[in-house]
Amino acid sequence: MPQPCLIALDWGTSNARASLLGPAGESLATCSAALGVMAVQTGGFPAALQAICGEWLTEWDVPLIASGMIGSRQGWKEAPYLDCPAQLEALAASLTSVETGLGERRLHIVPGLRCQDSGGQWDVMRGEETQVWGSGALRSGLCVLPGTHSKWVGREADGSLTQFRTYMTGELFAVLSQHSILGRLMERGPYLEDAFLTGVHRGWGNPAHATHVLFSVRTAGLMGNLGPDCLADFLSGLLIGMELASALELFQTGDGSAGPADICFIGDEALCARYVTAWNCVAPSDCPVVVQKGHDASERGLWNIARAAGLLG
């Protein structure tokens, strides 16, 4: 195995994933644990770090860097937000370090980003900025990170992140399907694309009527328009369709055309595939689409930030 140069951690709310990276930023080994920040008691982060990658810490005296909720107010130490527009170099110059209990070795935590909309409302993110800068997508356009809280991030050709918007699509799907009347008629089964696309078109065309449109999940089941095995995918389509409509309105190109120069979806492959299916139904057909795994983007982003920060020598 090549000589490791960095231990990079994607440390989120529920889970932590560590990667041992080689001289060119390649992944030599990975490990993970259900030790996200909500599972670690106050003062317990040094022990959690040992539990996640203790063998590496003993064997390899290399720098440590982490991004995600580990830098939140509930994490190991709060890393301040930087304002958009932001460059990778600015993030690298603003790392927050904490003692690890391993002699002089410290963990370097990547700050998050914040921006304001036209009404002065703040939006924030932690971890997704690292994935965007690890995506390898340098053209101007959009990076979309589907998930519990989906992020749409605008980027320029010089790599700067200009603005972003958060959508609680994944969380709303979980709440509505598991804890509301909409889930009572649902029967979970294989993915049904026709039901999903029916929802996408309805959600895309009615974003201003969200609470009314969402109730159609209930009535579609009651009236027999959709079978019980279709309702979850129909609800997913409604929520994603409304998300797409809102995001594309925000991120219109400067000349008022319908979409960005290109778009990169980053994250879980199955969820990204669902978003790409929805995108291809409602968005411009000439917009190049790229899909990248979230873990790979996190590794490359952390490597790029560590290199810019001078941690790699």
C-alpha cells in the first residue's frame, strides 16, 4: 500500500466515515461508524475518533481533517460560517482545529457556508461545500445534493460558490409518509416510475399550492386513481417536482433562459437517479448532467482543502 498522507472524515449527524488517502488523494481504505454528532456525548469526541479510526491513528502519523456537522454547535467545536460567494482557498485558510488527545496532533475542521436571500433570510450548510469542491465540476452551473435536506449550489467557472438553497424534501417525505394521514394507505414495494413521474409533473406545475397538492396523495388512494403501492412514489414525485420548480426559478441564468450551463448531482446513486429522472422530464434537454457518488466527492474535497491549507507539506 502507498504511504498514507491524510485521514479525512465526513462526520455528519448520524454517521461518521473516515478515509485513508494516499499521495495523490486516492482512497487507500475506508471505515465508518454510527457515531454522528448526535450519538456522541459532551466530551466524548476524542473517544469517538479512536473508535472510528483508532488503528490508523496508531499506525500513521498523518494530518486529520473533517467536514460536516462535526463543526456545528452540537459538534466537537463550532467552526464559523463563511459568507458566499466563497472560494476553496478561503475555506482552507479558516480551518478550526481541536486537540485530539494524541500528543500534538489536532483535527482540522472545515467551516460551513452561509448566504442570504433577497429577503434577508439566512441559509447554511456544512459538508456539502466540501463535496461540491470535490466534484471536479469546474464549469459554471449547479451542484445538487439530494438528501434529507437537499442543497442546490450555484458555482462559477473560477470555482467560487455564489449562492445556495436548502430544501427539506427528504425530511418532509419521511414525516408525511410515516407520521401523517398520507401514509395510512401506502404499501411499500418496488420503485414505480410512472407513479413518480405523475407526481413530478403535478408538483412541478403547482409549487404555489403545495399543501393542497400534497393532499392529493390521500385522495388518489381513496378514489382509486392510484394503487396503494404507487402512493409513496407519487408523494416523492410531488415533493421533488416542487423542489425543481423553486430551484430553477432561483437559479435562472442571467439572460432569463430556463436553466444552468450544466448540472452535477452528488450523493446516493439511487436518490440521484430519481432526481435525474425528474430533471429530464421538466428541465432543458440540452443541459449536460453529471452524477457523482457523495463519498468520492467528500474524499476529493477534503484532500483539495487540506492541500490548499498546507497540511500535506
